[in-house]
Amino acid sequence: MGFYFSIIIIILCIVLSLRELFIPDKIKGKKMSVENFFILAIIYATVMIGFGLIYFLLGSEGHPVLIEGEYTKSTSTNAAISTIAKLETCIYFSAVTLFSVGYGDLAPVGVGRFIVVLEALVGYTIPTAFVARTVFDRKME
């Protein structure tokens, strides 16, 4: 029960963060300001950490979400990976997916593939929505 509640809360946080792009007067269309940059950075951080936590929680529940590439496997030690290291890996993977870099050292598996597609879609949509919102507000003046 707590697992599903956590996932729902994380998804709600992501959705509410993305909603900021569509609230009137949140994004100022006059010019690129520090305030606009800060809002965009907060939205990206919320989405990145939110998806990272989803990967982490699913992996902790035994659902295969990520596998490490050959290079990472050959250089890692056999010691148990700490919880913090797993969380760092999940957030790193989320950032790489969100910003569409895709280094190839981690790969999604199972349900992770569907989540990655959704995160990549959000990653492509955020700058488009931001620019559209800024241009739309500028034309309204």
C-alpha cells in the first residue's frame, strides 16, 4: 500500500510541476528573465528527481527497471550496492533520459521501457511548451 501511495504522490508532484508551464502569468513573455529560468530549472529538477524516484521504488520492489552496460559491469565491485548508490544511479539515468543524452551505460528493461518513453516525451515537451508560452505571451502584449 505504501509503495503505490508513494508512486501516486511522485506522479502528482511531476504533474503539478509541469502544470506551471500552463498557468497564466507564471512564465513572463517579455524576455528571458532570471525568474523564468528559475521556474524552468525547478520544473526540470522536479521531473528528473520524480522519475528517478519512480525507477528507484520500482527497482526496490523487485521490478526490473534498469540494467547496467558491459563497461559498468566489468568495472564494478562485487560488494552490495548501497541504497544511496542505487538512488544516485536512478536519478542519473533519469537526467540522461530527460535531457536526451543517452550515454548507453544504463538501459531500461521491462516496465522501465514504458516509463522511459514517457519521460523522454516530457523532456522534449518542456522546452517546446516553455518557448510556445513565452512567444504566445509576447504576442498578447
